Amino acid sequence: MKTKKHTSIYIFLALIFIIIYIIMAAKPLGKEYQFTPEWRKSIASPTLKSVPAGTNEIFFKLGQSIGYFTEDGQITTYKSFPSKASISSDYYAIYTTEDSQISFFNKQTQEQGIIEAPGFPFFEQDRIYVFLPGGASFARCDKQGKISWINENTVPLTAFSSKQNYVAAGYADGTIKILDNNTGFDSLSFAPGGSDYKIILGLDITSDGQYIASVSGHNKQRFVLTQNEGKQPKIIFHCFLDSDMNRQTVVKFCDNDKRILYNYEDNLGIYNIEKQQNSSIKLGKTVIAIEETDSLIFVLGKKGREYTVYIIEKTDTLEGSFTFEADTAFIKTCNNNLYVGQDTSISKIKISKD
């Protein structure tokens, strides 16, 4: 009798376990990201399309060609250049180092103005700059190309970041200057220091000018996050890097200025300002571009002819990657879609979460 009683209890417990398991298993699984290729367009001999005013156009630079394309894959502007070119979402210019004046154009290929100074033009959205001969000074231009202000220096400029109201400039002597973008006046000047040889290798500033992030120095290279408190900047985080690279590197604020991504040697550092946490991901490649959507950050790394796109969720975790070979490449994001340029083609990848 006891054996039958015990057997009944075991059967009852087993049934309870099975019922609980079925209920738990029936819960919906967490959503996963889906990456769906939508189109691939050749830019080798493109047929240019006119689009209505207000159509979103994405700029690209691949090898010796620049231009704009739409989200559905229409090439709207295509220009090849023999020497140098600069392009942004609003303007582009094709020039040589011997030009004393540089004409620049809007994305409808209409001449917008003339930069009345020799040097290297740089466009950041609708902001126009020119890095002057000698490598130490730069100027801000208005929308017609006329000089608004000049920042002169005798030390080579080694890092640069532009936002709507601020410019951050880093120099070979380890100095960082923050300038008012409208007037060109210095609002802050400081040196992160901490290394035997001082140089600013990478730099970015938040849109409100509150935080400045940099990778600097040689022999005890380090990442530094500084808070702008007027004339007395405050270092709120720094770490020494297992790195002694002697090249410019990428530093970029992402996720509405809540995270900083920075490249050192073959690693990607991530600092979360809200959580005050620093982490790193081993990439094995040099970072050349960082783009983001609402929930993901895409990092393009390069080593030789091998390019890798790393997919990072905004929880600072690496979700995946894919690799391809090319002589030149780019990545862009728009409306939660990823665009990948590879030599003479551009591809669109739709991102969804199911």
C-alpha cells in the first residue's frame, strides 16, 4: 500500500512539473534582430535620377567617387574626382591642393559658393570649415564660403570635432581648445596630460558642450572624459590603454551623448556616462566609421582589404558581425536601415526585430 501511495505522489508531482514546463515554454521568446538585404546598386556607370524636393538623400564617398543616393536606391548625384573631395549631407567640393579658391556645391549640383582660401575644405552637415596650409590653423566659413573667423595656431592640429554650437580642436602638444562655433572665441583650453609624449589622437564633444572625450598621448596612452565647468574643466573618468598607436583614431559620442565609443589599437572602448562604466571589445581591426540607429550601433573596422561591420546593441554588447573584402568601403544608417558601400556598389539592409 505504501509503495502504491508513493507511486501516486511521484506521478502527481511529475504531472505538475509537466504542466508548469508547458506553461513556461509557451511564453513568447525574446525578440531577435533580423537583417534583410533589400537591394544592391552599382555605381560604376549610374543612371542619375531626379527626385522631388525634400527627398532624403544620403551621401557617400567610395574610392575616387562621391555622390548622393535615396533610401530606395536611386543615385541622384555622382561625381568622380582625380585628386581630393569633401562631402556632407548638404555640400560637396572637388579640389586640388594647388587651388587658391574652392567652389562647392549643394546636393542638387548647384554651385553654393566659393571658399576664398586655400587649404582642405571640411563639411559637417551644413557647417563649412577649411583647414589652412601649414596644418595648424583653420577657418569657419558662411554658407557662401566667405570666412567668418579664423583660429590661428603654431602647433599642428591633430584632432577635430564639430557640433552646432561648439568646435573641439586637439593639437600635437596635447592641448584641447573648445571654441564658440558662431564667433570663433576660445571658451576653454586645457591639456588631459598623463603621458610621456603629449598629443591628441582622437576627440569629440557633446552637442551641449558639457563633455569632451579624447584619446591622447604616447607611452602611457589614455582615454579621458572631461566635464566642462567653465574655466576649470574636471576629469570625471580616465584610464590608461594597452596601446601605443601613433595615428589618429575615432572617438564618438553616441546614444544621445550617453555613450562614448573610442578606438585604441585593435580594441573598441565603450564608456557609459549614466552607469559610469567602462568596457572594451576586441575587434582585431582599425575603426574607420561609427553609425547608429535607435537601438543599435554599427562599427566599421578595416585591416588590409578585409572590412568587418560589428553590430553592437545599446547595452554595450556585441550582437554579431559580418566581413567582406574591398579596396574601399563605407557604412551609413537612416530610418533604422543600414547601407553598406563596397568598391562600386551600395547595398541596403533592412533592420527589424521579430
